[in-house]
Amino acid sequence: MSATRSPQLFPISDRIVVQPKHLPEKTAGGIYIPEKVRDKGSNEGIVVAVGPGREQATAEGTKRIPVGVRVGERVMFARFSGVEIDVDGEKFLVLREEELLTVIR
């Protein structure tokens, strides 16, 4: 994200906004990654916004179940999951919590 102004995104329910990691043009070993492969994108990113959680009906009323990740955590997700959005020229993915595969710590 840009250091000058970061967009304010407020996901609803159990939605999570992730900034996907950009694939480099060349690996550390000097192998060039084809543009077709880079265009597919990465399945890893940084969480930039988290919704309040989903609501579940109980006998006493409704109960909010909080999302299990925090802003700033590195996560992995299925390659074609979520919805890609463009905010101020930056690409983000909006995912449901269930679409996340793992948190990388």
C-alpha cells in the first residue's frame, strides 16, 4: 500500500480484505518468471481490514462470532477465491473467513 495515503476499507460480517503479494519478475536464483504466471497472482497476502464477525442465531437471540485473523497477519488463500477490487489504483481481495487456508506466523 502507498505510504502517503492508505484507503479505508470496512468489510462487513466475516469478510477480510487482503492485499495480495506481488510476484517478482525474477527469482532469487535468477530465473525469470513468465508474465502469464505472474498475472495469475499469488495465493498469499497481508490482511489490511477485518469485519466484525458473523452473527449466529441462538436460543437467547443472536451472537457475534469474531473473525480469527487480525490486521497485519500474513495469510494464504485458494488461488481463485474472493473478489478482486481496485481502490485508488491498488488491488485488494475481499475474502470470507472460510476461504482462508492458513495464517503464516
